Amino acid sequence: MRVDYERMPRLQVKWSRKHTDLERKREEYVKRLTVGKRRRPTGLEVSTDVKVLSKRSKPKKDLLTFAWRGPHSGMGLLWNCETCGRSVIAQVGWPIEEEGREVAQEVLESLDDHGIGGWDTWGVDGLVFLAPSEFELSGWKRMTRYVDLKLVRNQEKLMVARWGMVPLVLGDRSVRAWFEEENRRRRDVSWQAAEATIRGHEGVIARGERKRLAGSLRRRVARALRRSPAVEFEARAWHCQESNRLYLVESLHGGKGEALEGTVASVLCHEES
């Protein structure tokens, strides 16, 4: 991942599922910083004897650091993680006229390569949430005023979406009316919706089942046994007025649906004071 602004790269991160030779990789970075792609001196002075982060802040990681000064400045780190077996290489740069050291340290300290407590962080374009670590990315979409991420775990599916410019999406409809109209023609699930307050906002809760050819027979058998069929489809949608955004979390699951509840609770829909 690389984040630029008009004059230079500000953040670069490389992440791998396997360990890397940290010393060799750092030597490559130092050479690239001092010589450059055209094998000409860049005017940068690079130090590998610099404390970017304390090893205490990144436990169980084999950590190396580096920093540079010159026409522009920056600092970076490399590590192999003992816990998950992954490696990370990251650096933050800033123009010489800026005092970017504290910001760079804050950004680098925020990086991690595995989740905590069985939940991983996912995000794109400001949409950030947690999902159980077993979930993997199956697809994503980014359009004007819309973004979504789709995750899977075996046969379980989880989708988190966000709309901007809510007046253009909702019009004069409530969140429930919007959800019902948008999902009325769905062929994969049957559902019922009810108004609800979610995260302190106007919202809707929907529950139902995945459609099957034998669905009616399954329901009759369940009623005969005096127990309800497992809820397999759930959704939560809400309109955050503080951010003027519309959020939707959907789950297709086999019975418990703990991923949906935890993900809904983790979505940061607006900054809280």
C-alpha cells in the first residue's frame, strides 16, 4: 500500500505471510534511499542506529529500524512476527520543512499484522470495522458515495457497506422503507424487517432465511417438531446523522450470527467526543 501527496510518497507498507531476511531487506532499502533508481546520489543520509519504536511497543516481533535526512526526511521499520509468522516493512516520509517525526512514530506504532482477541480490523476509504479472524476477503466495491467489503468464512458470508450523500439515497424515506424497497426483489433470502434504534441512530433490523427448494418442507418439519428454523439471514442498517452516512451490515450464517453483532458494534460511524 502506498499513500502519496503531490510532492512525494508519505506512507508505504508491504505485508507478507512469511518471514523475510530483515538485514538483507534493510540493506536494499538503505541503498535505494542513498543511490536511487538511476544510481545517482540522492543527498540523503541514512541511519540504521536509530530508535523509531521501542521493542516493548511491538512484543514478540524481531524489529529493525532506519531513518533518513536530507531534501526530505523519514523513518521506517521491518519486523518478523513470532505470533503469526508474517513480516511487515513500512516507512513514513515528510518534507524537510515539516516536523514529521511524532506523526511518523504514531503511524508506525499503529501498524499490526494480526488481530487481537480473535477479531481482525478491516477497512477501506474510512469504513473501518472488526470481523472474526477466520473471515477472508471475497470482494469489495468502491464507487462515488459508496463502498462495501464482502468477507467469507466457510459457508458464512458477511457484508459491510456505507453510502454517502444520504439525502440522495434515502430521499424522504425512512431507513426501513429504503431497506424494504432495495431488497424486495431478492431471490436469495426471504426476510421480515422492523424499525429499530441502532448505535443510537434510526435504523432497521431484518431477519429471515436463505431460500431453498425444500424450504417449505423444512419449515413444516420444524413446526411439527415445535421449534423454529435457524435464522440464517440477518441485517442491520442505520443512518448516522452526525456523519450523514448510511451503514448496512448483512450476514448469511448457520445459526448463531455472532459475527454480525460484533461487527455492527465495531463500526465507527462518527467520531465520538
